[in-house]
Amino acid sequence: MSLELSIDWVMIAWRASLIAEALALLFIAKVTRDLMLLRRGYRVDAQLTERDNLAAAVDLAAFMLACVVALLDSFVIEGESWTRQATSVATTGLVVLPLLAFNGWLTDKALLRGIDDLVEVNERRNLAVALVRAGAVLGAALATRAAFGHPNDWLTCAAWALIGQGLIIAVAYIYKAVSPYDDLAEVKAGNVAAALPLFGVLVAAGVTVEGAIYGEVVEWAAELAAVALYLLVSALLIWAARGLLNAFLLPRGDLAEEIVRDRNAGVGLLEATVYVALAEVMAFFFG
């Protein structure tokens, strides 16, 4: 007895063409980013090969990963014809990708104030600054895919994506306020141990914002109040988590001293992981 395998080659070709279109959007995003850096005098290929610049590699890798994260759950594929679906994919990409590009400007102006992040990453090979930028764009990608993950109108989706980016920066400011040391000064000085917790906070804030803003918008005031409350609780938990981390995981050490004096990247990574894990737990039970 033989089984005949029925393969719908037309559907496979249809889906493959949409995948190719999505990859083309990623290529356009990468080339656009390269051209913007070239205007500042930085060639990406030279940074990666001639200078072996790890900071530039982390910066680029995070941006590309953020594009994939933001696009996959944001694609709105409408219509029954190939033309309609291909147009929907292109339209989504042309809205979502500029929002991620905007995040780079927002991070520079609102979070890394007083630091020329492009100089730090491309000239001074400052990995700490690259990690903060990476956390910000990945957090923005999570917020963006939540904003576009429900069939609201385009303007509403874009507005919530921008609100999400602003809220992530706000959570980072709360973290900086309760931190016992000057985070930005440490990051500018190239302290990776100080950059890793901030990276974790930004990603954790993205996870939290994603859970808070996902869904259909019914009433703006109520939605904003609910999101603000959600983030306030998250900020309080981040503050509590820092104390618990010091008390239970580092009972014989001081977290701030390990970060600032010893530049202990392992401790910084552990702190970042605690924040992201806590955000995931919150998103699971309260999202």
C-alpha cells in the first residue's frame, strides 16, 4: 500500500515569495543603517573586519535581531490575492522599520545624554555603550510587535509603539534613580559590568511593555492608566530584585562594589538575567 504525498507547489512558491520579500525588507533596513553611519564617516565593513570592532558588531547584531523580532509578529497579511498580501507585508515593513530606526535617535537623546554613542561605539569601541543601545532597540522591538500584534488601525499601532519606547526609557530612568552609582558615567568609561544590568532593565521593560500594551485599544485613558500601573509595579519589583540579588545571591559581597570597583561582568550579567526573568514571570501571570 503506497501513500501519495500531495504537495501544493503554488502555495509553497507563494509563501517563499513573501519570505523573500521579508528578507528584502531586512536588507533594506541594514543598507539604510549603513548609509546613515557612512554619513558620519563610519564604514560598517571596515569596523567589523579591519578594526575587529566587537562593539560595532554587537550594535549591528542587536539592530538586525530587533528588526526580525519586530517584523514577524507585526506583519499584517490581508487579502486573498498575492498582490494584496505582498503589499500588506511591504506596508508593514515600511511602518515598523522606521520606528526601530527612531529608537536609535531616542536612545541617544533621551537615555545616553552627554554621550555621543556613535563615536563611542565606532571610534572608541566602547562595548558598554553598544550593550545599552542593544538593550534599548530590543526592548523597542518587543513593544513594537505588541503594538502591531492586534488589528488596530495603523495610526493607533504606531502611536502605541512610540508610547512603548517612551515607557521603556522611563523605566530605565527609574532604575538609574535607585542605582547607588552613576550608571551613565560607568557606561561612558567602558564598564561592561555596569552596562549589562542596564541592558537587562531595557529588555525587561520591553517584555513588560509588550504584555501591557498588547491587545485591541478600546478607551485610550483607561488603557494608558493600566499600562502606567503595570510599569509602576514592574519598577518596584526591579528595585526589590536588586536588594534580593545582593542578599541571597551575593551574601558576602556588595553588588555596587562588584560592578564599579571590580568591574565584575559576571555579576552584571547575573543582575541583568534576574531582571529579564522577573519580567517574563510578570508577563506570564499578569499579561
